[in-house]
Amino acid sequence: MEGTPRPTEDPTARTRSLVAFVVAAAALASPARTATRQQVFRGGVQTVAVYATVHGPDGHLATGLAERDFEVRDNGRPVQLTLFSDDVVPITVALMLDMSGSMMEEYVRVRQAAFDFVATLLPADRLRIGTFGTEVAVSPLLTSDKATLERVIREEVWPGGATPLWTAIDRGMRSLHDEPGRRVVLALTDGANNCTGKLPCASFGQVRHDAEAQGFIVYAIGMPHAPLAGELVGLTDVTGGGHFDVAGDADLGATFATVADELHHQYTLGFTPAVLDGKVHVLDVRVSQPGFTARARRSYVATADR
Amino acid sequence: MTRLPAALIAALLLVLPRSFRAQDAAAPPPVVLDVVVSDANGAPARDLGPGDFEVLGDSRPQAIASFSTAAEPLTVVFLLDVSASAESLWRPDAAAMVAALGGALKPGERARLGGIAGHLTLGPWTTNSAELDRTAAATLTPSAEDRAGPSPLWDAVDGALTALATEPGRRTIVMLTDGLPTGNVHGVDEIRARAAALGITVNVVVSGAGLTFGAGQLLSALAASSGGLALEWRPPTGPVPNGAHLPAAMTSMAGYVTAVLGRVFDDLRTCYRIGFVPERADGREHAVSVRVRQPGYKVRTRDRYVAATGG
């Protein structure tokens, strides 16, 4: 029953709860904050935020599900949701475009896809554009202004160099470190990590650790001539993101639009952890409806606020 | 000539329409253009007079209000792209590059070095090679983090424009880069407008990406709009046969830059300074162009000005 809206017990309370969540998340956006991004504290209560993407049996995005349709397990134990929303929540994205030498022939196509992605943004979404190749270059501008983003694409996306993939994702995450709300790194690449000696290189292990600990969502799009490598696919899985291999001359812009659509239709779930033991907890998000599948991050660190 | 009594002048001022006096008080400040002219052979043309020039503001002829050929000292910012992508192009010649700048300065002229990496690092004002040598290492050695990128070329030019904005006389920027701008706050159109409004020429030497593709076209347009030059240096791929294609100095990047600085500086020191009074003091940007009435001459000057408000 994909997309069938169900009345909730108290929609007003839900909205209030979401507003409180967003406000609390914004209040946490201070430089003093540490790697406990996913933990939201309000009135002494800690909430772990989980963003879930749900697909129905037909493979399409499932919208209109209710809180009762979800089951969240923390280290195997079901938890009571203290927050639920299917409202569209603005996204904050670092788009990292692989501009290594091997992308030379795809250059025009990638630029056009980036323009298409900008076109899909909602007014409150914010995007930062970065490239990786000879250098890892992240725009200082994180903005909703489409004209500015289009200017960055026109003037600052240039091909050449190697593929410092992990460094690029690391830089993308760092560029969003102090931002509130959902933080997404979307990487478009045509190859495995290849970081040359000129750059300070991040490792896959470091990137995965930081992404999980800080609650980043990682998406990846692979170009036709080089499907995504296993480690990158794994990273998208554990962070609750998604991965897409573009087939042949398929519309790359459509793939970007799919990512945007997913992000705009995620469910926001929250719960209060039973213990704050400082350990990594395994998360499991399921939908009770037959044939529905949920993607969400698979762990969080149960750390108390300092 | 009969002199009007002061009392009569005062009386006339009182009876003149208020709008006339206001208009008089708000007469637009003159716009002064640095105009470099070369003849059909590419040699500097330095013997022209005011009658040889035609100035067009917003495509309309403008009366030349001032004209000078007097040499003036320069104030220079020399920007080197020290990001990882560009550094290898010139790092072996770093000392020679700095020496080229010092050697190109004349008494009374000043220069600042700038290193472009993740951020722009501007050195102090200097007047000679010895001062440049002392400050070059600190200016041109970025942190490992900065060195990895990005390469905010537009922001670097903006920083250089700010450094030169309050300087007197003839001002110019020379930027050496591999030609791939990234990580900028400012866009190139914004920088083009600011350079032209300030009357500061921007010259670009590119090695690597070239001037005909993508970013190179943006760099060329920036230089042209300001009245500057965009040049490309390519390392010789093999022995230069008998120096037939390149003078010996041109077979190294430092040699090429030495030649470029010499030309750019000489062009600017000895250029024509042509002034005109714009029709309106509206604070807006206007197109401007300068032509030599006789055929065969090439003219470089900025392509816009801001009609500053008078008063």
C-alpha cells in the first residue's frame, strides 16, 4: 500500500516535536560541538536521529507511511520512537565531482548533470560544490542561491589529475561539519581511490569512521565505464545513503534527480537510547508493510552530551 | 576683460535656478584611461597625439579632456599560483621568478608578492630585489593544507585589487597560474567589473591549461577587459633548433616571465593617459573604448568605467 497516508494519533504533537528537533539541531551547530552530530539533546533528553528512505514493492519511493509502520532496533532491541515526521526537511549537500583525467570525455555531461541537480533543489536546500582531481577543491559557498551555484559550475569545474576519492569525501564532510540537520555528501566518480603524493590523503577507514560517528549520509554515482568500487558502496550502505551506477549513455541528470527525490522524501525518526555507554550501537530500521524496504544508517555512537 | 564685482556675482548666484547650480556642483569627475598602443608590427607606438585618438563612451564620441605621455612609476602585485597543481610549473625557477620581478622594478616603484593556494598570502610592499628575496619564502610557501587546494584565482585578484585600490599612479597585477580557478567566493564577472572600475590592469601568464579552453577563456576575458595581457607559456618539448622559435631566455619559464614583466611594465609606464568627462555622474558602469584614427594600430585599455557621482 505504497503511498497510502494514514492518520496519526496526534499530528500537532508530531509537528511540534519536529520543530523542536530542528531547533535543537540548529542550536547544536556550534564550533565547540564534537563528533556527536547525530545526537540531539533537549531538556536533558537525548534523541538519536535516523533518516530513512523507503521503497515500496514496485521499487518506487514510498511516501505517506505512518509512525506505526516503522520498527527501529538498537542492538537488536526495539525502541520507542519519540520523533516521527514525513515532512520535507531541507537538505544540506556537498556535491563532490570527480574531475580526474579519465573524466575528460564525460566533462560536458557531468557539468550538465550538476546544473540539473541544482535545478532540483528546493528553496531551503543548501548545496556546496566541490571537485577532485589534481586538487581537492571545495567551494566556500554553501548556498540555496541557484544563480551562484550555476556560476560555480561554470567557472570552477575543470578536469585533470588523479582520483583522491576518500580525501574528497573527507573534505566534503568537513565542509559541512558545523551545519545543522541532514548532511549529505554526494560523490560522482568513475574510479577507485587514487591519491597522489602531492595531496594529504585520507584513508577509507578514517572516512567511514567519521561518516558513521558524525551521522553523515553518503551517496555515490558511478560512471558507465567504471562501476562503483565495493568500499564506496559499503560506505553508502552503512550511512543510509544510496548508490547508482549509470548505464551507458543514460541520463546522468535523471540519476541526480533521483537522489534529490530520495532526500526530499526521507522519513525522520528519533528515539532516546536506553544507555549512553560510548559504544557503537547497531541500528536496524524496518517497515512492517510487506515488500517495503528501508535504508537508514546502520549504527550510532551512544555518547553522552558533555 | 571686465571683472564682475563680487556683489554682482553673489546676486547672480542667488537668482540662478537651483537645479543649474546643483548640476554644476555634481559635475562628473573625469575618467582617466591608461591606453597602450602598438603599431602594425607590434612595436609600441609612443608618438601619437590627442588628435589621433577617438574615445567612445557607451558608443558615443567623448571629448578628450586631458592627455599625457609622461612616464609614471608603477605599483605592482605579482601573484604566483602555489597550489599543488601549479607549483611544479615554476617552483624550480622560484628564485629566478622573484629576481625577475625585482629586476623589472625601477626606482620609485613598489611591488608585493602574493602566493595563491587555499588562501591568498600577500607579502609586504617592497622596492627592490633584496627586499623581495627576504620576504619571498614566507609568501610563497603555503601550509600543506592550503597547498592541496583549492586555487581561488578570482579571490586572489580581488585581494590584489584591494591592495592596490588606494595606491596612487599606475597600478597593475601580474598573475602566474596553471589556469584552473576553484574555490572562489567571487565570480569572474564581479572581478572584471571591479578591475575595470578601479582602472587596474590584470595580466595573466598561464602554463598548463592554456588560454583557449574553458577557464583559459575566462582568464583571457578578465585580462582583456582590464586592458591587460593574457599570455601562455609552453615548456619546449625538445631542443629548440638554433633558438629559431624561442629566444634563449624563453626556453625557461623564468626567462619568459622576465620578458613578460619587462614588456608589461614598460607598456604601462609609457602608456597614454587619456581623460574625459562622462556625460552623467550616475554611479553606474558604462562601456568605453579607444580607437586610433589611423588604421593599423592596436589599442589596449579597460572596456568599462564607473561614472562616479560628483559633488
